[in-house]
Amino acid sequence: MGSSTGDLVTRVQPAHRFDHHALFRFAADNISGFPTDPSQFKVSQFGHGQSNPTFLIEVGSGSSSKRYVLRKKPPGKLLQSAHAVEREFQVLQALGEHTQVPVPKVFCLCTDPTVIGTAFYIMEFMEGRIFIDPKLPNVAPERRSAIYRATAKALSSLHSADVDAIGLEKYGRRGNYCKRQIDRWFKQYLASTSEGKPERNPKMFELVDWLRKSIPAEDSTGATSGLVHGDFRIDNLVFHPSEDRVIGIIDWELSTLGNQMCDVAYSCMHYIVNVQLDKEHVSEGLETTGIPEGMLSMPEFLLEYCSASGKPWPAANWKFYVAFSLFRAASIYTGVYNRWLMGNASAGERARNTGAQANELVETALAYIARENVLPEQPPSVQRDVGSSYESLVDGSGRFIPNKKVLELRQKLIKFMETHIYPMESEFSKLAQSDMRWTVHPEEEKLKEMAKREGLWNLFVPVDSAARARRELAGTENNHNIWGKSFDQLFGEGLTNLEYGYLCEIMGRSVWAPQVFNCGAPDTGNMEVILRYGNKEQISEWLIPLLEGKIRSGFAMTEPQVASSDATNIECSIRRQGDSYVINGTKWWTSGAMDPRCRVLILMGKTDFNAPKHKQQSMILVDMQTPGIRVKRPLTVFGFDDAPHGHAEISFENVVVPGKNILLGEGRGFEIAQVILQLIHRFRAYSNRESIDCIYRSLAMFVISG
């Protein structure tokens, strides 16, 4: 549950104290119904993240009391055009009187600094809930999606306001918003980092240069223009005390007319990065750490907004808008840090970390720009491959439901499981606990052939990855002999990740089932890497046999001497030597390496120990039969060796691998791993527990932090 709005207050900070008597006299003269002879007049300060200091006024007599909210400019010398409470009052008044946009009612504006030291305005106090943490802890999973849908609806409502009809036609210039905002915030950044102030970050100049060159055409045309909140996020919303609906959008300091997609991207920042004033550093967002149960993923949230507002899917320019939001946040945090140094930051001592956080936001923006894919080309409900006939459906509540094709596959899977898998589970288990544990049960290969004939093979292959692999292999279909069926059927059934989730629910009911359908770990993750990043030769040599089920694979990243969950720590070397690479190191918990059918490893090591931290790592395909590879022993996980699949400790001594086996290029290993990590969290968002069990086993070895 969220924090009650009345519980977010504390004592007024010394730097923000003002004359309470002067405030009382002004309020009594300018607010209708304000008590004129109260026995109680108390002022406390809201402690949660306002650039403009915000206060709770409690006034009354006996058991009867009223509450109001005051927002004022911070004291001291301010940057030009910042903290314009007059504009906040203007937009709140226009929206409150002429629209259904949920905003608090404003009562009066004071521009005379002699009253309490700065300009201020007074508005109604809204009794409700504010969710400080976007992960919504202590909120039931089934209510999280409702809260996020309400958030998307509130943003759509704001963006639907007719500014010309409500007197805000001159509230700002509509065209070239991003260009002007980049110039404005960069100027503010420079002003906050001039001589005697925080040190300037050279990478901020690099980020600004990229932004200026990448402004979308829609920004100059005004195609996405309208009212912009400027700081729209879930903790700037007041929700009804008991219902999952927004009753107030607050903190309008940065509002203007401009490009509304900037609001949309900023509302998604918690998916990209986690910033908390009381933390020393920023951390990874929900896309990396995992979407909490019941919460909408970023594509799902964007779909809710686009559906409510009638806006097109933003994939084409999403990278720019996210990078712009991170840039602006970095500029703001630099200004906050400068004010903290001067002693007048509204967040008080919590603002001491904002200088370091600003620089980390710049790093995050540059890393996001470097990513190949940041958003699906189509929204989740209509994502499709060219020439395919499937289409995901959405019911009246916005929930995804299986389409006809998925339902048919699901029924075939259920029948196959009941007829062939469940009756054999005890036999598979006996073999896995016998002296022959590292051999393959002959019935497994028979079941694989049956699954192929039933069209229940390689169901995991994502439609977009399949399309990419087909393009790479164009014209080579006749070079492969595929169990009497067409080359095209090698790439599964053309499913999206969401659709595959419904089938994983069935496969995940048996630990033995995924391999029968060629959807088992670690092959699915390895095949996905080659599907997405392999060249024509790598696909032909290694991916095709894996897709056919003729061989299996392993993934080698974890090492015994370092914390390998952070891939920047790994020590295994991949040294260039002429047309080859020479590998030296030790890996353990190499998933799949104990399987007698394992023929290829994807190994993660370092090609350049002196490169930037996240450019040192590379991934390379290694033939298990290469001299110098020694499988030393199987390892257990929670006491289980998972035979015949297994997790091996392997040593690599001067293992010579062809240079053509490098994936994507030197220094791209960390990048590949991060993309696969995103797939895990996408699956988490779309699938129930059984689905996650199956998929996570397939991809968990690719979880890379840092």
C-alpha cells in the first residue's frame, strides 16, 4: 500500500523557515472559508522529492480542522527561469476549472516576496495515497497492474487537454521543444558547474552532442505537441485512499507546451534506472532487476498509454526520448547538488549524493544509446512476423488471452504430455540416479522424433529472431536435410515471447519435457544468441545442428576465483594469435557440458583487459573436441547434479579456436549478455510461474549484473 499523503511530512528544515504569522494573515485574507481565529496553526514540510519546497498547513479549532498545501520557491539565488510557482498556479487553475484532468484545486497565488520571503501559492490538501517506490511493495500483485493502468490513463488525460480552449495557448512554444529543452538544460548544467561549483563531466558534452544530432522530425513539426507535465512519474500522483484511481497530479514546476513523448519516456525511467536520494549511487531499473509480479512491463505500460491517448507506438524514436530524459535528470540533479553545497536544497542532507548520481545518469544514457534494441518494433498486442497469420488478442480488461493458434498448440502439448511424458518420468528419473546417469535414455530420442512430427519442436524460437536467421541463410535451404519437412519449420511456429509463455506453462510441469521439444536449457539461450548475433557461417555450422536436435551445447561464464555474476570480474583470457584465438582459464558450473551430446560451448572471456570496463568481454563459439579442453568433474546445485544435463568444471589450456568463431565482434560479450537478460525479464512479465520455470532454466546462465 502507498504512503498516506498526511504521513509524508516532517519538521520544517532550518533553511526553509519563514514567518508563520505573515502566512496566516495572507491566507485568512485570500482563501474563502479559511479560519480567522483558530486555536491551532501548524506548518510542517513534505519530505518527499520536491524541487520547490512544499508544506502542509493545518489550521482549526478544537476537533474541527482544515488542511492546505503551500508550494514556494526555495530561498537564495536561483537559476534563471527555474522554480516558477506562478506557472504551476496558472496550469493548475486552468486544468481544475476547465477539464477533467485530476489536479488539486488552487486557492491563491502570492508573488510578493516580502510576505514569506519568496513567491508561493496555496492549494487543497488531497487525502490519498502516494506510491514512493515504483515497484509497489506491499501491494497485492493483482492491484499493481490496475495502479499502472490508472497511471497511464492519467497521463493520457493530461495529454488530451485542449490548451487552446482552456487559456493555455501561450503557455509555451509547441515546436522544437526538444531542441530548446536540450539547450535550456545544458545551459543550466553549465551554470551549475561553473568556477567554484561542481566539476563538469566531459561525457555530458558527448551526450548533448548525440541528442542534438538525433532529435526526431516530429519534434519540429509539432506532431506530438501539447501540454507537457515535465516530471510525470508515479510518485507525483495522488491515488484515491482505497480505490486504484488517480485523484491528483502534482508537482507541475516543469510544465509547458511541447513534445508529449518526453513525458511518456520520463514516466518509464524506473524501468531503465533506479534513483533514490538516500542512496549513494543509482542502480539498475526494473527491466534489468525484474518486473514485480502483477506489474506491467514497459511495453505493456506503453500499450496502455497509446491505446488511451490514440498515440502511435513510439519504437522508432524511443532511444532518443529515454536518453533525453536521463540527460535532463542529470542536469536537474547537478543543480540540486549545487544547491546542497550552498545549503538551500529542498531535500536537505539527502541531496548530498546527487552530484555522483548525475554523472551516473549520464553514463546510463550513453549506455542506452549504445544498445541495439530498446523497444519491440510493434506493441505487444500486434507484434507479428511478415507473412505470419497469428495475432495476439486483448480482452476488455486489457489482459492478454491466447489466440486460436496458441490454443491449438496448447491442446496438442497437453495431450502429448499426458500420453508420452508423464508415463516416462519415473524411467527418466531412475536413469538419472543410476551408474549410467551420464547417458541418454533411448526413449528420449524417440519422443523427440514424435514431437517433430507433431509440430511441437523449437517452439521457443522468437518470431523476430527467426526472421533474422532466415535472412542470414537466404539461399542455403537446400544445404540442410531436415527430417523430411521444409527448411522453414526448423524455426518453430512463429511465436512471440508472450505466446510462447502459454506453452511453457505446460512444458514447465515436467523437468524432462523441455528437452523433448528442444526447448531445454541451456540450448534455448545459446540458440537465441546465435539466432540474434551469429553470422551465416556460424548459423550453418552450429545453430542448424542445434535446431535439428542433433547436438547439444553448454554455456561457460562462471569462474571459481571471482564473483562471476558480474562479468567484469571474469579472468579467462581470449588472446588473438594470427587468424585464431587462444583461450586460457577455468570455468565451472558450465551448464550442459556433462551431456554426452554437448558439442559446442559459448564461452565468455576477456579479449582486452585494458579496454573500458564493459568492453573487455567477448563471447566465442568453442568446439568441445578442441585440444586443451578438459572436463574435470560434474558439480551439484543444491545437491543435485542434474544428470545427464550436468554442470561441469572445465579447464582451458592453450585452446586454439578459429577467429571466425567470435560472436558479433571483440568487446561485444557484455552487450550480448545484457540483451539476453532483458529476454528473461520480458518472459517474467508475460508468463506465470510454470512458464518462468521452463524459460528461466533456459536463460538463467546469461544473467549478468553490473
